[in-house]
Amino acid sequence: MFKTTCPKCNAKLQFPLLTSQATMVRCPVCKQTFHPATGTQFPQRAQVQKNYGKFVGIAISGLIVFGIILLLGPLFDSGSKSLVQPQPVPATAQTTSTPPAANVTHPVPPAPRWIHANYRGLVDLQDLTQSGQTIQSVIAEGVKHRYEKGQLQPLLDQFSRLLPQALETARGGPAELPRTSIIDELPENSPLPAWAAILKGGRIMVTDDGNGTASVFATGTDAKQAYDACYSVVRHALAALLPSDGQSLKVRTYAYQNDYANCELKLCLDPYVTEAKDFPVPAGTRTTLTTYSNALLTLGQHVDKLEKSVQQLQSESFMRSLEEGGKTRVHLDPTQKSYQRVECNNGPLMVSVDSMESYLDGYRLTLQIGNPSYMTYSGFEATTYWGPSWQDIAGTNNFSEAISAKWQSLQRSNTVTLTDSLMPGKWNWVKIIVAPAKPDEIRNLEMSFKSSTVSFMTMPKPDN
């Protein structure tokens, strides 16, 4: 370092080593610029080089410190006394990347296997539904709504009994042990629990397959879901089938659908299999006494409506039978000579009352019986039915079992065998005695016919 005194203010000054005698310095106190010294005041060259090296080192150190300050300067806010907190790195900002996983090909599960079993040939299409329509007419109108399905369900659900046979046929033959429906093992003349009544309806079927196994057939498209939906019902039957040695019962559940419109069963061959040593009440299904009371009240209301509907249907069906008669019985009016058609066991006949006269304690009727066929009827029997009309006893068209029993007890009948044959293509004269009979009873007159022998005209046999 070089020391000197300011010639103006006499301030003692200290400067870095001067490299030339012409170098000017400035006093920081009075701002006076002057030559600090003459040539004799400069140190020797060796000392100058030594002091110059120190100056260079100090300058480099200052530059390093200044650079550090520049780097740390942005971390401070000159207008605030608080430090700026560093922001956390977002979780999505990953500084490293992992290579993508290799593509893994998962096997595609096989599609469910379904079979179809048509039972239309086993259905009596003339059976009446709850609405009074036949099964055939309901199907013809289209089974599109819950109403139509509700009409057919009680009559067509029973064909679920075909499902075990359909399953065994699809698997190539019967199983080693025969399947037994749990309904067939219940006593016939004893009260049945509610779950047994549901199984008897046919919508759910449980079979005992023997050897600690059982099968459940329930409606649905997925076997697991079908089992869960009907578990509260079938658990009672499955508990009864548990092996006596304490082993688990193996249960196979098959989903199926009953297509009422086509009279067809659709059965999925892929079962849901489960094993259990107990079939407890499902969790969360406790029912209070109030719930049971409300359910019974609602059920009673439905029963009352059904009874009224059944009574109305019985009345309509009964009155229709009185007005129109059956196919094998014809209603005759003695006051009119128009003919009526009636079905005999061997073909149709035409019947007309020609005349009626009093005879003993009854009446004698002269009938014309037309044989429209080419057959001759022999061994002919005619049965006559008469008695008071329904209106005379009931006074109304409404059906009642008590009135029906009384009306049936007052009806009379008589069967006679005719000696004459009924000739083909002709009106045949027949006399019938109706006795004992009152005038008001003869108005309710019906007849049926039966023949034991028929014959045809024989043509000559051709020569060749």
C-alpha cells in the first residue's frame, strides 16, 4: 500500500501501490486531486511486483464476493423485510421419468353359453287367464307390458321344471345321480312356509343333486346376480339340504329367462358356484313387527281385490256357458223350430224341436235330428237335461257357490238309447220323454248325443 498526506486538508491517505509517477489521486475528504509523491517516494521494483500480486489476489476475491451477492440478490425483496419463501415443486412435475410399462395382453373371457328349450307344444293354449282370455289370445295380442306378463306368469312359470332336463341334455346325458326337486320332497297335506309357496310358483327352482350338491335355477342374465337376488328365498331350502356330517353344500346357480311370448326357456350353461356350511339371514334384513303388520295389511287388500276379480270372472264365465252352451250340449227352445248345431263324439248334428205335448207328469218332445255327414249312426244315445233356470233360483247374473250348489241340485237328466239309426244326409224323427217336469223347467232344456257305431256305404270292389 502507498501512504501519503493531502496537501490541502492534511488528511492522511492510503492508496494501492502506484504503478507510475504520473498517476493522480483524489482526496476523499476535500476532493482535491494531486500527485501523491515524487519518484524517490515509489518503492523498489521487487517490492512493487510483490505488492501488485497481492492487489490482483484481492481484486479476484472481490469479484468472487460480488458474484455471490449477484446470485443471492434475487432471493431478497428490496421493498419488503420478509424473505420470499421457495415454492414447492408440484406433485405432477417429475424431474425423472420412468420408461413406459410393456403392453400386457389380458385374455378375453369367453361369452356366456345359452341354450333354448321350447315348450309351446306342452301348453294348453285354451286355458283361461285371470282376465278371462285364453293363453293363445294373450300371446297373439303381444306380450309387451307387465299386464300381459302377469296374466301368463301363473300358467307358464311351472314349465321351469324342464330346466334340469334341458341342462342334462345340453351336457350330453343324465348325471350320475338323479336330480330331485325340493318341492317334490315336501309333504302334501301340511301347511307350507312362505318360501315353499314361492318355489311352488315355479319362478325359482331348487334341486337336490345328491352327494352334497344342489342346483338353483333363477331368473336373470347373470348367475351371481340371480343367486344374490333369490338368496333370501332359497337359503331355507339349501339349509335343509346341508349334509348331515357337517360338510359344506356345493351350490350351482344357473340364470335363465322365460320368454312367455314364444313359450321358450333360455338357460345359461355357465353356473355361479359357491360352497357353505350355513346359509344365514342376509346382513341388514331385520324386519320389525310394524313392517310385518303393514305387509300383511297390504297383502289382505290385494287378496280382497283378487277375490272380487275371481268372482266376477266366474260369473261371466258361468253366464256365458248358460247362454251359449258347450260344444257337446245344445240349448233347445220348444217354442221355436229353428235348428241348433251340436257336436257328437263322431261328428256334428243339427237338432230342432218340431212339437211338444203333455205326457203323464212331464212332456213328450218330437225332435228332428239332421245328420249332415255320409255316416250312419247306430247305437245312438240321447241325454236330456232340464230344471229351473239360473234366473229363477238366483235372481241375478252374479255367481255364488251357494246358489250354484242349490241350482245344480235341482237339475235333472235322463239318457235313452235310440233303436233307430240316424241316416246320413237326412232329417231323422226322434221322440224324447222329459219327466217329471214343470212348465217353467222345460224352458231350460239341453241335450247331448253320443254314438257307439258308425257305418258307411260300401262300393263294389274294382276288378283290377
